[in-house]
Amino acid sequence: MGMTINPAVSGGRRRWLGHSAAFLLGAFFGGLLTLTGALAVVALADRAVPLHGLAVLGAAAIAWAALHDLGVPLPLPYRKRQVPEWLREVLPQSVVAAIFGGMLGIGFLTLFTYSTQLAVFLALPFLGSVPTMLGVVATFALGKTLVLAGVARARSLDEIPVYWNATGVGVLRTATAAVSLTLAWSLVHTA
């Protein structure tokens, strides 16, 4: 997303902040769509498997993805490509930011390589209260949007990889694995 939503592409910081806000709203509404789907799947699956069993299966899937984050060579069914870049050529930047945010909020329409996405959406149906679920989706969308700050100082597309690599991808992977494993542990103990 940093290649698309940054001050160099947006045409200055003020426009970049607007594009980041559009991305945030897209990520939030994409997350709500995924939450709705996750609630429906759990409601249907609960008829065949007890809720505790579903939570344990979710925890196992999260742990699998977290081990992948930590470098264990485990297969994951992630898409191998990023959001469609051709949209940048045909739509206004604010619309592209909202669409990209929505696709990332849904998560399974774009490339993502960290277990946190899976962990959040597998844990959401077990939280028990709608306000808590909405709060988690909002926090998730905000977290996805804060990643854009990693390229906030870029003045050109050539500078973006320099700023992105300086954020410490290894630390990011470790932190996301820790969050994912904590959610997996919570799923097992709350269901």
C-alpha cells in the first residue's frame, strides 16, 4: 500500500492524509464485511461442531500462521499477489485508497503475510459483544492504516523502500506473531 498511498504519489501531505483517511474507512468497512461473514460461518458451523471445538480449530489455524510468521516453512493459502495496481491509472487516488483499504480490510482479497489478519477474524465471532467486535475491527483498521506512516517521509517512489525497510520487518513479524498467539490462547480459554 505504501507504493500507492504516500505523500509522493498523493501530491503532498494534506492530500496524503485525506487518502489515508479514505484507506482507513475502506479498511473498517472491509473488516465489517469480513466480521459479518465470520459470524455467519460460526453460526452455521455451530450446528455441526460445538462452539468450543470451533474455537480450538481457530486457535490451531492461528498458531499455524504465527509459526509461519516466525520462519517455520509451513504452507499457507494466501494469495500470491497484491491488490490490482491498474486501478491507480483509472480511478482518482482517494477512491483507490478506499478500495485498497476495503480489500485489505477484507484481507482475503489481497496479499497478506502476517498471522494477525487471520487471528483477528477468527477470534472476532467469539468475543461475545457487538461493541467489542466493532472496537476490534476499528482498531484493526487503524493498525492497517498506521502502516502507511512508515513511508510518510518519502518524497519520491524511489525513497519508499528505504523508509519501509528501516521499520524493521523482523520486529514486525515477531510482534504480529506474538499478538496472533495471544489471540489463539484467548480463544482456547474463553470458548
